Amino acid sequence: MPTFPDSDIDTLTESKAKLEKPKLFKVLLHNDDFTTMEFVVFVLEYVFKRDTAEAVVIMLKVHNEGVGIAGIYPYEIATSKAEKAMNLAKAREFPFLCTVEEE
């Protein structure tokens, strides 16, 4: 049986890299006097994949309190969804505002 001197043995150490969860960002919908409630519900359903009941609740919060959270996502997704919502509004000539804020 062969013998192995200690100097010829490589020791592998296991190290676990810690993966941090990505920071999350809120997409905020802001109230204005021109964008229709129906359009806000449409945006919540189409862009943010909310069901109708949930979309109506969020729309009413925006209407009554001035701002509501459409969703919470990693930064790239949040900015993409906010941009998509604002582009839809612009195409319909609504001054609808979506902002992205760190959670």
C-alpha cells in the first residue's frame, strides 16, 4: 500500500459564498385629477398582474390617499413596470405618474 507524505496532499476547504437578497423597490402610483379610475385599474391588471378586486382596492387607495403601492420588485423589474405603465398613460394622454422607491 503506497504512503502519501503530508506535503503531497492538497486539502480542499469548503467555503460557502453568502448571497444577499436583492434590495426590493416599491412601485408607487400617484393620484392626479385627469387619469381615470378605469385606466388605473387596467394598468394594475395588465402591467402589475393584479386581479380585478385587488386592482380596485389599490386604485381606491391611490384615489383617496394620493398614493398606492402597485407592487414590490427588484430594481430592474420595478423600473421596467413603472416605465411600461407611464408609456401606456402617455399613449392615452394621461398625466399618470409612477415612481420607484426603495422599500
